[in-house]
Amino acid sequence: MRGDGLPMTDLVPVIPRQPAPPLVARLAGGGLYDLRREQPKLFSMIVFYRGLHCQQCNNYLVELDGLLHEFEKRGVSAVAVSCDEPGRGERTRADWGLKNLRVAYGISPREARDWGLFLTEGRPRKEGLSEPPVCCEPGLFLVNADGTLFFSAVQNMPFARPRFRDLIDGFKFLFDKGYFITKECPAKGELVSVPGD
């Protein structure tokens, strides 16, 4: 506990324009996802999801799977990542019918926390698939080709996530203006201290 009676936390946001944390995870079907080895033309999109037990994650990733070509033609590569153990991680891609989206799994709660994600203690269920002991709550990040953070959306609940169509429309608006996004529209929210303090 802190002196003011509030609990201590190690929850720290990833700051825009600063280097994103490392991310290395196994991919369903074989291989590894390594953020530092990605070479997107524009962004690496990382979509953290709660796990195989989450129906809202299922719907969200199925939507992304169907829109993946829209991101790829704009220079955005994508991966979905969870704390699920290998058996559940491998099942996700097959059970949810994800044909295009890379699905990674097995990151630790510590690694999820390094990305500023909220963590939830899992609950057993009488019916259906129980939650894992710890799962990360949703987060969506766009990382520049140079490894710095451009965009983040972190949530503590499964619903009201960023809409993929809104991201696509945002890219279209900037491209139509002729902007070179990372130079003429740099990431917002880069200040780490409050001006005037």
C-alpha cells in the first residue's frame, strides 16, 4: 500500500514516440513472432486479446481477419497475442476460423504488464471454457517501422474496442491528404510530464 492508502501498481503506459517494449511469442501453426524482426512499410499492429474463452475476442479477431487485406495494402502487418498457454493458443486460430491473421500466444503476465495492459484473475466456469489463471485485457498498438509507438488503446473490459474500420478510415484520410503519416502527423500524447508543473 502507498502512504495514502491506495494500492501500489506497476501499471505504466507505453509512451508514444518512445521505443515499444520487446515482444516475442510463439505463433499458432509454428514459428515465432518477433516485433523487432518485423519490417512493415508503415506499422506493426499488435492486438492483445483475452484468450480462447472470450467470445468478444472471437468476434473481434474474426472481423480483423476479414479486413486484414485492407491493412496490408496500407503497409500494416498484424498479429493477435494472448497469455494463453500453448494448447489454447493453438486452438484459437483453428476454432475461430482465422485464415489470414497470425495468432501468437504464451506471453507472461509480466510481459503483458510491460505493454501497460490490465490483468484479470481468471474465474472457473460451470459450463464452457474456463478463463486461464491470469489473462490480459484488450489492447491495440501501432508500432512504427523504427520500433517506436504511434498509437495505443488499452482497456480494462472486453467491450467497446477500437473499430478496425475507423483505423482504416483514418489511414485513408491521411493518405488522401498526401501526408507521410509518421512525419507530418506524428504520434500524439508524447509528453511525459505536465507542462507548468
